[in-house]
Amino acid sequence: MRRASPSYQVRYLQRFPLGARDPDIVAEVRSTFGRVLRRGEACLVGDATGAGRPVVDLLEEAGLGPVAVTDTLIH
């Protein structure tokens, strides 16, 4: 018996420009979504692949509770 794969709905997706400072990214995420995240009305997911890992770490330190994901291609 094959189990169904989980399904997720992405309500908002943002990619920050190259060269954006990590603290600026955290400040913008906190300003935009902090209240919603604190109330548990949404889940913040951050790309922890490569250069995204430090940003996810800073989001965690800021108390925003990100879920870290990595993109792995399996052939």
C-alpha cells in the first residue's frame, strides 16, 4: 500500500535580491509576519540550502520559529 505524499499550500513566497543583508531580511520578515507567526496562524519556511542557512539561523534567533528545508535533487 502506497502512502499519499504530504501536500502543502504556499500562501506567500518571497525571494530577496542577491546581496541583501541577512539582518535586513530578518527585520523585514519580522515586520511583515511577526504577529501572524507569534499567534501560530502561519508557518515560516526558510531555504536552508547553502547561503540560506545563516538566514534561517537568524530567523530562529529572532524567535520566528522557521522550518528549515533543503532542496535536494535525487536522480
